[in-house]
Amino acid sequence: MNRAVPLFLLLFFTPLSAEDLLIYSDPHPQAYHTSTRASVIDSRCSSHPEINFCLEKDGKPTDTENADVDTSVKPRGQCVIWLMGYNPLLAERLNHYGLHSIQVAYAREWFSQLNTEPKEDTQHLGNIRCEALTGLDTSKFIQIPLADSMQERAFQLIKFLAKNQPTARWDYFLKSDGTGLNWEKIIIAGSSHGATSSARFGIQQKVARVVMFCGPRDQFEDWQSLPSATPPNRFFGYSHILDGGWTGNHYTRSWLLLGLNKFGPIIDADTTPAPFAHSRRLTTQGDVKNDPAKAHSYVQPNKNSPKDTKGNYLQDEVWKYLFTSDVNAVGTAVAPEASTPMNLRKK
């Protein structure tokens, strides 16, 4: 005798795929840290000594990559790719917010040798960034194959983690066919050079969010105004007002080219509480002893980040907002600030 199975039972007994829901199956919920070499994960990895991007230097590995997750925290279903050197405190805060986090070894060293902005090419650095990030042939000044790009190394690392750390559900960030990352679940973030590259990648590839600490720069270029694959409301910037990139109008200019004024005015995060009027442009005046160098690093989590009397980070609500706020909640649009010069080249 055939009987119809109630719909709720079908839903209950039908297994959910990684695409449907992220739930940990860890019998011992805990914080996990993984450190491994890109060249161990992927034999295609190679050195590019012409831009000081090598697998080893002075007999020591330089292609170490890091991954962090805390399965005791309810997951948000997004993974942060950090585009600078490994920052354990940042990883700890991200995990605390329910985010997975990885830091990849990719060709960011080119900046020390190719940091020029010729007048005749207003996308020179942007094209170099794009090639280092994606492996696409976008610049004649650098030759980075797919295997050595940020995009592929991030994919290979997460694929490795999915296989070797299944209880942490890294598989959730892979495409259903296993051919790459599901970028709609990926947050790209960085500081300074990394913030600038994060913005460039977000323009090239649609991602869940772009977080830019003390950036972007490339103040003589205009790639920031290119049509963006990532909706502009998903870009978030945070700077100290004594940072040289801020006083030099580098960041404010880039923020306007990205169109971030459409989502609210520049907000002093020290005096305006979360959610900071839902703005995408936040600043701080935190005490850095009037030192621009300290101001530059102040905005991202680090060992010197100030705490209150209870040991809580003073900027924690800002960091949490940057990485976890609703991207569809936006502030009131304002006109571009007339005080921000859009042409910073010396006449």
C-alpha cells in the first residue's frame, strides 16, 4: 500500500548539501589553527625571483599559509581571505565573530619594485594587482601564472582544508562542482597595500564583502572607478585621520571613486555608535602620540590595540561592523566632498 510521505518528513530526512546550510559536526568544538606551505599543497607553485616572490629565502620557507576557525562559535557562513602577512589577533577576532579565516602567500612583493605610476597609464598598478590576484594576463610588467595567483592559492588551501579538516566545514566555501571557490561566500580584506588589492579584486570578482583598513591607495590611478563586479555597498573602509594616506587624501579620493558616498557621510567611529549610520566610510582619532606610522597600523587588530578597563578592545564594535553588518543596510547618500581633490598629481 503506497502512502504519501508528509512534506515536513521529506524536509527532515533529506540531507542538506554544503550549499544549503553551514552546521558543524565537530564532536570536540574548539579553535583550530592550520599552517602549511602553498608548495606542499600544490606542486604547480613556483618562485618568481624577479619580483622577490619565492618559495624559499635563505633556506627558509616563505610560502607559508595560515587558516583559522573556531567550531565552538556559531558560523556565519563566510570566509575572510586576508591579503597581508598573517595576523593572529585578527584571525582570533574573525573567528569570534563566527567567520572562517585564511591568509595566503601570493605575489604581493612586487610592490617594492614596481611601485611607479606613469602619467600615460592610469591603471598601471591596478593591472599589476589584478594579475597577481587572478593570474589573468593583465599587465606586461609582471608574469604570474594561475597557480601562483591569490585566487588559485586560496582555492587550493581551502580545498586542502576541506579534505583534512572536515569537521570545520571548509567545503562550504567550494563550488558545488569543486572547480573553485564560491566567491559569494568570501570576504576579501587587507590593510594598506592589501586594502588596495582587496578593492581591485572586488572590482574584478564579485565577492560577499571588501574590507579596507587604511586604504585603498594608488592615488594617481583611476581603476577605482571601473565598473565593479562587487556591488559598491559591499565595500567598507576604515582609517585613522593622522594616517599619511588620509591626510594626503589618498583614501578619501579612492572612496569617492568607488562611490561610497552614496551610502553615507564619513563617520567618526569614536563618537558615533554602531551601526555607524550604516556608512561605508569610517574614521578614528584614537591616541597614537601624533605618530602617522602608528596611525597607519592602528585601525587593524594588533598587539597594541587599546582596551577598556574590562579588557575589551575599544575598536571591537567597528571591526565587527566592518566584517558582519548587513550589506543591504546603507546610510543616506551625500554629495562627494568638495574638499577632496580628485587629481593628486603634481602639476
